[in-house]
Amino acid sequence: MASLQLSLPFSSASRFRHRPVLCANERQVLFNRIAPVYDNLNDLLSLGQHRIWKRMSVSWSGAKSGDNVLDVCCGSGDLTFLLSEKIGPDGKVRGLDFSKEQLSIASSRQELLRKACYKNIEWVEGDALDLPFSDCFFDAITMGYGLRNVVDKHKAFEEMFRVLKPGSTVSVLDFNKSTQPFTATIQEWMIDNVVVPVATGYGLAKEYEYLKSSIKEFLTGKELEELALEVGFSRAKHYEISGGLMGNLVATR
Ligand SMILES: C[S@@+](CC[C@H](N)C(=O)[O-])C[C@H]1O[C@@H](n2cnc3c(N)ncnc32)[C@H](O)[C@@H]1O
């Protein structure tokens, strides 16, 4: 893996911008590297629960039949496939990610699953911080386990705000950075004693150690709500899931 360099400081004064643990290129390398085992590890480490959380997140996005929707940081496409089923053959869903490897797995899953509605999916290689879409283009957006991984969370929100139609919603699922010491301790214990040992078995210890620091540098539910409102969303509500281990922000433009 590339050496751990810090990226340049951000110019804007927002308190939601700070120096990230890994720069964007290092994160891209990391997600390309874990792509072949990413889905298996998700199932194993969450005991399949991530599927339920992802369904909840798609439901919170408000996506409906015939909509034009976006899944930012789509990875291997879990949320994209759920969105595709939700909006049906008359809708259109784009799954966007900057990892070629993750997109290649997403695309082969699409071919393997062969569901008729999955024809409404387009995979887009691109940057969440510079979305290649015009203003007010989407009826709904999802972002699963992506926000924690982008180097500039403020910019990511600005971009999602820009491409959403007024009145439409973004649903952001991720680990919850809990303010409860007990929940935070459980989360850390699980990462140290379950996640990292299992990932070590796949030769990916370093990559999954990054998880703990990425949660530490993430925002609490309240801070996520404040960030969304600062960017211009009219409403923002963060919901804790699974005893506060996970969280989902729902923000409406
Ligand atoms: C933890 S994975 C989540 C994948 C999927 N959404 C899921 O829930 O399973 C995070 C994804 O974010 C992508 N990512 C991180 N920063 C990005 C950026 N700036 N632009 C596009 N994708 C990015 C990574 O390549 C990776 O596929």
C-alpha cells in the first residue's frame, strides 16, 4: 500500500473540513485492493445485517417508481441494485464510484444476477467531490458507507445538494460516531477483536485498521445534521440504527 501521507489543508473556513487520515489517492488504492473480498467481508462482519440497513436507507431516500436516482460511492453496488428494484424499468439509476475494481465487480454482479429491472443501471467512474451531472438532476440520492471515506465531507454534501431536485432527499448510511462512551467502546472492541482479526485472515489487516480512525475522524449524528443544514438542505434528521452502532442521515433539499 502507498505510504500514509497527509493531504493539503482545505481552504474553506467550515469547521467540517479538516485534515483526513488518508488522502484521496490512498483511499482509492485501498478500495481497489479490498474489492475482491469486500462483499464477503460485509456479510461475515455484520452477520448479514448490512442488507437490512441498506434496505432501510433506500426506503428513507424516498425513491419511487420511474425516478431518476443516484447512488454515490456505490462500491460493488448493493444500494444501487436495491434502488434499481425500487424505481423499476421506467426509472434510471446511476452508481458512481472512483474505484475501477469496485465498479468492475458491480458490473459483473449485474450480469450474473440478470434481473430485468437491472437494465436501468448505469455505472459511472467518477468523484463524489465533483459529480459529473447537471444541477437539479436527481429525484433521490443514496450514499452507503461513503461519506466517512471522502476526504472533504462538506464538498460531498455541496455536490449532492447541487444535483438533487428541490424537495428531494439524500439518505446517507454509515457507521455512527456515537457520543455514548459505552456504544463507542463496543464499536472499538468489535473492530479490534472481530473486524481486524477476520480481515487479517484475508491479508487486509492494514486496510481494516483504517476503519477505526475513519470513525474517529467522522461526524456525530448532530454534526451531520448541522453540516447538511449549513450546505443548504431545508431539513436534516439523523437516525441511529442497531443500538447506535450505525446511523442514517436523511436530508431534504
Ligand atoms: C465502504 S465502500 C461502500 C460501498 C457501498 N456503497 C456499500 O455500501 O457497500 C466506500 C466506497 O466509496 C468509494 N469512494 C471513496 N471516496 C470516493 C470519492 N471521492 N469518489 C467516489 N467514490 C469514492 C470507494 O471507492 C468505495 O467503493
